[in-house]
Amino acid sequence: MKFYRLPWVLYLSIIVTLFPGCTNDDDQTNMVSEDQLPNYTVIGQNFQSVFQFNYDGTLDEGDLFNLTTESNINREYLTLRQVSEVLTFFSFAAGSFSAVQRNYVTGESTFLNEFYTISSERSVTWGTNSENKLFLGFFSPEGSTNYGIRTIDLATGQEIDLIVEYNVNDVFEPLYYSGRLLITYLDSQSDYKLSVLDTDSNTIIRTLDFGKSVPSILINKDGDMIILSGNSASEYELTLYDLQTLEVIQEDLFSINRYFFAGPIESEASLVNEKLYYLNLYAQPSNIPFGPATYDFITKENRIIDMLSIVQQVQDEVGLDIELTAFDYNQKSNTFLMGYAKLVDTETLEGGIIIISEEGRLLKNTNLKFAPTRFIDN
């Protein structure tokens, strides 16, 4: 299964987890601001444990939870998926895949031990889930590129295999939302395709063919599917679909100097009220890898935040170099959230959260005892 590693911390794989506890965070740095601060939940880790931090912007305080201690979430888990309030942590050990599902609001946990054991029949490439099912993307037989989906019903234990397409060239991360599993891949002719699986009937209801245009997927607040498709690093077509009927609602053309990969890009972009809030990539070599930016579909203005200056301010404050590790746009407060890591010494990895206004002002820096890796959609 695919997983993500932080740019410079070799030991730190992106691992996300939530578990109730009640430890107050006492290491916060305030910035003077009249702006509304956001509420957020972030996951991350240091060299010892996985953590969750809940921040209340109104109270300007947060709670810290050690998830390794409280829920036995291993730092080396493979993938985190979120469906509504439930987080699923996939892991692999001794030839089998397991998962822990946890409702981060109620604290209820379910342990799915060794739900799939590897064999020569299939080579698993990713895992995800819905509210009541697990899905495994695989090649079958092992060594081939025949792309399929195994569905495991958590209530009955029933397992069903479905072949998506034979002899594909590449596959990308899946995305589940509201009864639809979105499966992006590159077929044998090197054309990009997006198959939409109805998870209730376990049938593919439509396959969209994008040819040589790379399809990147977002889900908006109304539950509609947004596809950004393009075959260059600047020219894009935006297509808004009704996710249930797959009817086209809106189409638009736009241009930004940013390449998006195929598949879900929800950790890199959000489309809200005719604006695209996205992660801008800096040309390398650069002192930072990325920073926030905004594209306005009405005015066609593309605004890139001066993240270099903000990082320098934070480094001057904490007295250490920092590495950016996570990104989010908070719609309610209209702010950007940037996570970062700081290597205190060879045995101590810490980090923090930077809150930035849409106009590019540093509103607050919060120091944490871990490096954030993912913001939770709450």
C-alpha cells in the first residue's frame, strides 16, 4: 500500500490517528491579531509516538493526545483514510493487513485484525473504506497489471472481486465519498480513466475517459465531484459533476502555474465560492518546498503567499530551521494552516502549526511536541 514520507525526516512516515484523552497543550506562542482563529484537528508524530492535537480558536487553547499510548497506533502504519467522523488506519505485519477504525468524536474503536493475508493470487496496491466496507486495489495474478478491486463487507465478511481493466500502465490513490468509490488509472494506451464504483451494488456505473489529460479530483461542500484536467503544468479545464448522476453541472477553463497529479488532491487544494485555495510548489532549489496560494475564477487573479518571509519569521522565533510538512485551507475562518517539523537534536523531533490569513499575514504560530502530517476534515 502506498504511503507518504516527510521530505527530510527519514524516520517519519505520514501517519494519522485520533484517540480521546485529555492533556492540555502548554507550549503555544501568540501573535497579536483581530482575525478569527480557526478550530482544527491535526495528526502527526515524533520519533516515539503518533499524536492528535485539537485546537479551539475561540479559547486559543488545545488538547494533545498520545495515540500510540492510548490506542496502540504504530508509527509505521501504512495509510490513514477518513470517512465522516471515522478514521481508518491500515497496517501490515507478518504477511497480513490489519486496520483500526476510530470515531474521533465519540472515541469508539473497532479493530480489524488480519482482514487480508497476502498470496500469489493478488498484489495489493492500496486500501480504503466506506462506512461498512473495506476496499483493496490489486493486480491479479501477482506480477500482472490486471487491475481489480476486492470488497470486504464488514458486517457479513463477504468478499467480492471485481476486475476494473486489464493490462493497465499505472494506478493512483482512490477516493471514497457518499456511496461512490472513485478509481483513477492509466490504461494500456496511456490514457487516463476514472471509474466510478457504486459501493452498494459493487458495480462500475461509468468510466470517464480523459485521454492524455491528467484528472485530479476534489469533492466540494455540496458533495459534488470536481475534476481539474490538463496535459500541461498550467492550462486546466474544471468540470463539476453531480456525484450521484454524473451529470455535468459546470465547466470552466483556467490557468495556474501548478501541476496536479492524477487522483485525489484534497490535501493540496479546495474550491470554495469561486476560489481555488491550493498548495503552490516552489521551483527547486528553494529554501521551502511549497506554500499557500489562491486563484479567483471571477477576476482570474492568482495570488501566491510570500511563504519564504513567513517561514523566516517563525525560524527567528523558534531559533531553529523548520521544514513544512502539511497544508490545509480552513473555510470557516478563511485561513491557511501550515504544519512544520523542527529537528531539535538527533533524538528529538518537534513541530508546529502556522495560521496565515488569506491576505498572507502571519496570525499565529503554535509550537507542538510533534511534527504535523495531516489535518483532519472536521
